[in-house]
Amino acid sequence: MNMEKAPTNNHRKPEFPEGVKTPEGLSIGYVSLDNKFMREAATYAAENAFEGMTVTSTVLVKDGKIISKGINGDGYHQKNNRCEREGMPSGKGYELCPGCHPDNHSERVAIKKAQELGVDLSDAEAYLYGHWWSCESCMNALSEAGVKNLYLLEGGKQFFAREIEGSTQKRAELEKKILSEEL
């Protein structure tokens, strides 16, 4: 598999839910699982999955090196083996589950871990796996931390949009392949 750095021409208007705005200075791009950083984010999510639930992960990269990783819930879901939002549509009911609160989204967890290490995130990149969009507050947090590029999985909506019938099964099959290194 060709594991190259993200190409610079893959930025386009994001396919986010209506009303979600991208902050000034943060560019949104799409990459495939052939990208080594997206692959790392996908592997990290699959390794932290529980009870068939989607785990969202973020890998922060600077100067071509991984500097931090985060998963949604920061371990809450794995410790409790559940999510109070199970079965709810994407982007709804975050207040029902401490692990799903925006402060515990994978983007913010990865930022917090990098900052605890004293890493300057200026001009860093974020690779988000497990969701087809990033919430506005997390994109703002990425931008405020200095992250310039946010990459999402190309075609991710088919795997991660809970409201699309069959997406959960497609995601499970994809992650099984990732873990068995069949992709």
C-alpha cells in the first residue's frame, strides 16, 4: 500500500451538516486510508472500539511526525463499556454522555495531550477517523491551538453517518480489515 503524506490538492468545500461553519485559517481536506496518518487514526480507533460502537480518533501531526493521539471519551466508554447516546443520530445528545461531551471529543483530547507534552501545535495537521465531520467547537479548538489542516476520511459518510442504513455494518467490516491488515 502506498502510504504517502497528504497531497496538497485534496482540499474542497467540506460535506458538513447544514449550519456547521469552518473557522478562518483551518483548511479541510480528505484523504484515503492509504495515507499513513489516516491509517494510524483508523487503527487507533479500531483498537479502542467497544461493543461495536464507533470510536472517533484524532492523530495530530507536525513536521511529518505523530505528536499526539486522542479518542472520543478519553477512555470513558471503554471503562464503562457503554455510551449513553447509543442509537442517536450524529451530533445529537452530547449532554447525555460524559464521554461524548465536546470536551472529550477526540480532537480536544489530542490537543490536550500535545499541550501537556509542551508541543507547539502551530502549523500542525489533524487526521480525524470515525466521523464524517468535525463539530464546530472542535474545529475552533483545533484552529485556536494552531492546527492548519484537518483531514477526514474520503467517503467517510458512508461508514460513519449513523442515519445512513448499513453504515454501522460497513464501518465494522472496514475496521476488521484494518486490524487484520487486509487493506
